[in-house]
Amino acid sequence: MNAEKSLQECTVRLNYGESQGTGFFVASGFILTCAHVVEYAEDNLINVFWKANNKTYQAKIEKLLGYPLDLALLQLAGDIPQHCFVNLDEREPKINQDLYIFGYPKSVEVDYPEGDSATFKYEGESFKKNVLRYKLKQGQLIDGFSGSPLLNLGTGKVCGMVNISRDTSSDLGGRAVATQVILEQFPDIAELNQRFHQQQQSRDINPFQFGSPVPPERFYGRQEAILDLKSRIGGISPECINIVGLRRNGKTSLLRYIKERPEAFFQPEQHPLIIALDLSNGKFHSPEGIREGLRRGIKKQIGEEPWSREDNDDPFEVEDSLQELVDQEYRLIVMLDEFEAISRRLEAFQNWGEDWRSKASAGLLTMVIASKRPISELYQPLSLTSPFGNIFSTTILGALETEAWHNLVENGFNNDFAPLSWIDELAGGLPYYVQMAASLWWQYGDDEQAKKEFIFQATPRFQELWQDLTEVERYALRYYAGVAGLAVPSAAIIDMRI
């Protein structure tokens, strides 16, 4: 069955009084639609026509979020029929991506009680009261299509729900609430939806990944680090924080989690404006590149330039623009990943660091810097003093909590046998190696063969970790590993949490 036919089977017609609109199944017994489609029903039952089996059911409003979110979650009353539901995807479509909807339009001149289709092109992001919507063009949205699932024909998944027409009499298109917003407002539904589609996947698909940062829906643990971050960047007066951890220990995944799950760190009234810059990208290997990255990131978030590119070198214009954001009650959070990438250029960044320390101290921005070592240690080999001084607190990423990585593995094996002791022996709770060990055991299903492959895959990674150590640290590790003939080393590795 193609994606369009599958989508049709997940949609329903909603009727209350003279009102007609569209909804779609998102979890067992749960239907998502627009608030304005059902708001007048209040505590009364709503008729739900499901074309797939040609039957009418009834539902009540479980939760209604009015303007500007325009979301409503309905729950079927009585016996729940076995039904499919859409695969929700929070990724943004590409510009000019082909999109498809199926719904039940009804107006004075148009009535399709058994369903109708429409296609659109994706035009870009749109914001209303800081709520993310997707702007659509080259398609006609008429009354009754509100609440229709928006299918990304490139991914075969639902990226949003249409709720506004730009002109019901033409093909100007409309706007849709982004799936990202839907998942933020209904986290329990997000979990149910994800779990269902994971179970539907073929067992030929390896559920584990190692190498690339994990998306928020696959993020596990780090509760202490999350609490540290929430207390700093989400506090009454935001403070800068340095996330420190070994290579491949989840720093980038944590930054992605902050950006895509801001509600876990901020209150809505704090209006976080989160800009993420990966300093390993050559674009940001100069202070000028970082300033331009900041400028473009702000523009993408608020829809307008905070200052012009020509004013990047005008410190007065930049500072005035940042102050204006503060006056508008935005909280600017700048996340700098892979800080080591500029370590060979720190002399060139000294003035930049002092300037950004000044801006942070003045409350114009808050920095979250991810690095392998504390920031101060990066400056010491060059006989430089860190310009950031004592404005940063530090949170250290070590191994995952035992319960967290156990859940990661057990969920991947879908309640089948999960070799927890075997994985613990190899990975020690470090997220990258947990994923690697679980992936290889899933692939081979044999302890010895999977262990042999793990050693092969992990050896280059351990060589990288070894190269990152100082000579004093290497000596200490040789000693504690039992290498003969070594004198007792001076303290080289200190666990500051002990």
C-alpha cells in the first residue's frame, strides 16, 4: 500500500451539529484535529465517521488547546476498533517538497463526505504567537480540510496538520501546525505513536545506531546534566555552562535535545531563542564567522535580521540589537559545540572571547559550550588565560545512568532477550559503546563473534581517546592498568564528584 492510501485509512470525518472537519488516528483510540473544528462540542459527543470500515463512532474531547496552538485530542468512546494510525515525523520538509492531504471538505458549494485529496508545495516556516507553522502553496484549502494530516511524500510520514487557508477560493495554499509542536504538546501520544511504529518495523532493521548524534526521541538518561542545565540556562537569571565529556560521549546529542526540547529547560514566558553552532564547521573558524552564524541563526528564529551583515563589525550596532532582543523578552542561548576546533586559533579568538564574556556578563546572551576538557584547560597549553574566567559552571558527562542504558537496550530489543551483562562488560555504560555493543549483538546474536567485531570497531576510537590524554594522564592509566615497573604516579585524574 502506498503512503497516500495508508494516510486515507487513518483519517476520519468529524461532525458536530452543522460543523464538519477532519481528524486522524495518532494512537489507539486517539484522534487529533484542530481545536476550532470541535471547540463548540465542549463535553458533548462528536460523531466520527471512519471510511476504512464504513462505520460511525463517537468521541469526546480529551484535551483542547485553543489559539494559537489550535490543537484538540479526542478519545473514542466505547469499544475501540482495531485501526492503523499515522507515523508522526517532527522533521521539517525541504523547500518545495511535495505534500499531500486527505480530508472531508464541506462548504456552500463543495461537499465530499467520503473524502477528498489535495497537494501542496512547502514554502517555509511561519510563526504566529511564537508557534511554529508550515506555510503551504500551490494547493486549495477549503472548509472541512482543517485537521487533515499533512503527508511528506518524500518521507512517507506526517509532518503536520493543516489548520488555516490563505484563500478558500483559490490555490494560494495555507498553513499547518508542525508535528514538532504536536509532539511537544502531547508527549504521551508521541511515545505511544513512536512505540507502535517501532513495533511495526521489520526485525530486519537494526534498532541501534552508533556514530551520529541521536534525535530527542531516542535520547536516554542524563538526568543530572539536564537538571544542571535547567538550573543554569533556565534559571531566573541565566548562567553560562560548560558541558565536558570524552569524544562520542553524547555532548552533541545533549545540545540537540536542548534545542529540540526547550520545554524541558525553560518556562514558556522565558521565550528561549536557541542558536546552535558547530565549531568544527569551517564557516565558524573565525570570530567573523561566528558572528555571522549568530546573526543568521537569530534571523531564522525570529523571521527578521537582528542587524545587517554589513554591521557585523560594528560593535555598537550588534550590542544594541542584542539589547533589543532582551527588551523584547527573548532569552538568547548560544550553544557552541566542538570548542576544540578553534583551539589552534585561540590567540585570534582572544578578543572575541573577552567581547562575548562582556556580553554574557551584561545579560545579552548565555553560552553553552561543549568541549572535551574544561574551557580553562584549553587555554593553558598556549600560556593564555581563559577570557571566560568564572562565568561558567561545569557539568561532566560520564557514563549513562544504569537504568537509562538498560532502557535503551531493552527497548531496542523490544522486550526480547537483552544481553545486559555482556554489554556492560564491554561498554561500561558509555552511550556510544553501549549502542555499538547492542548493535553488534543484535547483528550477530553470538557473544564471541559480536565481541570480536566490537574490538575491531572500538580500537580506532580508543586510539583517539588515548591521543587526547596528556603524558601524565597516560602514565597514570598505564600504572592503574598494571603495567610492570612503573612508580606510583602523582595525582593526574581527579573525579571532582567524589
